[in-house]
Amino acid sequence: MEEVIPVIVDSVRFEAQSSMYRVNLKDRTTGKVLPIFVGAFEGNAIAMALKGIPTARPMTHDLMASVIQGLDGEVLRVVVTDLRDNIYYALIYIRQDGKELAIDSRPSDAIALATRLGVPIYVVKKLADKFVDELEEILAKTEPGETVH
């Protein structure tokens, strides 16, 4: 397996300017975050899973989890694997019948599934330069007069 960085979903925020959700994957070692912008449906699904908000009927990612488990599969981990043309890519690793399968996925779907099942999330090390120091990023966008001293 390629070298990976273990991350947690640090936050999910709606970004009004883009009408998308920003999912911050936080490096457990450095504290830096990898921001990934996702659609409203996926962002909401991730936020609901993190907050433990139940739904009256299964959402798409709940259905994915049920199908995998119903077929005697087990989700082992998800990995954000690449960035090409400003699009992130991910794999969902599933064990079934003693075999490990790597299933191509959008990171948003992989993260939504991982948050429901409590499985580890990783980012490949080659994407380490895409992580940002969130505090530095916030300060760079803040005008000196906007802060409280």
C-alpha cells in the first residue's frame, strides 16, 4: 500500500460563496487540513453522520453500507488517492470472501460511508503539499481591523 496520512473529518462547513460544503480532513500528526469541496447532498450526509442525526429512512450512504454488509463485505478504510484537474479521487477498500477490493469513489461518497461505519480515512502522502494550516489561512483572509485585540 502506498504511504498514507491518517486523517479525521475535522469539520464540515457550508460555504455560501460557492454553495458547496467544505470538508476539512485533518492530519492527526501536523494538525493541517486538506479542504475538499463537495456537493450539498454529500456535505449534508457527512455532517448528519458526524452529529449522529438519525433519518426516518436510509440515505444513499446508509444503503451503500447495508448492501456491502448484506453481501458479507466489510469496509476496511477509505483513501483519498489523487488530485487531477482540480478533482479529488478516492478508493473504498472492502474485504469480501477473503479478498480485498478497491472500489473507485468520489471522496465525498467515500467519506460519507466512512463516517457512518467508523472506518479509518487516509490521504496518500503525495498530496501532503495540498494540506493547509487552517489558522494561517484564516488570518491571511482577515483584515487587521476585523480582529479583536
